[in-house]
Amino acid sequence: MNLPERKEKRADITVDVDVSKIVRNVSIAGVLVVGIIFGCATFRKVMQWQREE
């Protein structure tokens, strides 16, 4: 059984990663998540206080 010869193809790929953009986006996402959680908790407290009055 003769297999056809394989010609190796090589591709040189260069990946540039800008870490500062990743850190900035993760920081913004973290601030938004904390803000949403804090805002929801505060909103619940305000609604509870209004019901108690």
C-alpha cells in the first residue's frame, strides 16, 4: 500500500496581545457588576423602607 507523499505546509502566525486593553475592559466590567449588585441591594432596601412607612 503506497501512501502519497505529504508536503508539509508551515504557517508562521504572530499574535500580538495588548494586555492593557484587556485589563481596562476587565476593570470596567468589574465596576459595572459591582455597581449593579450594589444598586439592586440599595433599591430593595429603599422599597422595603417605603413599605414600612
